[in-house]
Amino acid sequence: MYAIVEIAGQQFKIEKDQKIFVHRLNAEEGAKVEFNQVLLVDNDGKVQIGKPTVSGAKVSATVLTHLKGDKVLVFKKKRRKGYQKLNGHRQYLTRIEINNIEA
């Protein structure tokens, strides 16, 4: 069984007991969170597609930890102009574990 769910503005294909990284959530470590924006549910070949969401479906998860992602370097250059700019960025992430998918 899997589902496609929208979490913090991004869509994820998730299964039970899967651990994923999402954008930072406003929840403490160890807290239970629920997501109601379920777009699709596949239960052993029986597919439910939402219009836009599947009614009555929800996904429950546990917040494992908050962390920062790997550094991404953004380098800009314009040739023959002497212009160079280097910026670094680290995204704030939350690692969650999917506990249950209810359809």
C-alpha cells in the first residue's frame, strides 16, 4: 500500500514505516503529525484518486529529528565582465517516519 501526499508544499510517494526528509515542520521531536492532503491511495491494486484530495484519507507520522541539509553552492558569473558571486545555502529539514496510511 502506498499513497501520494502533499507535505509542506511538496508531493511525496510514501509507504508505511518509510523515513523521509521534508521541509521544516512546526512540531517538536517525537510529536505525532497528521497529513490530510492525500492525493492518491493504492491499496493492493485498488486505486483511489482524489478530486483534488481523497475524502476521509489521512497519513499519520512521527517527527524523528530536525536538521540542516547539505550545503548547496550557488555560483554566478558573467564572462568578460569581472563579475563573480558565490553564495552558500543549507536547507532546514525535518525527518519523519510514516506510521499509518488510512484510506
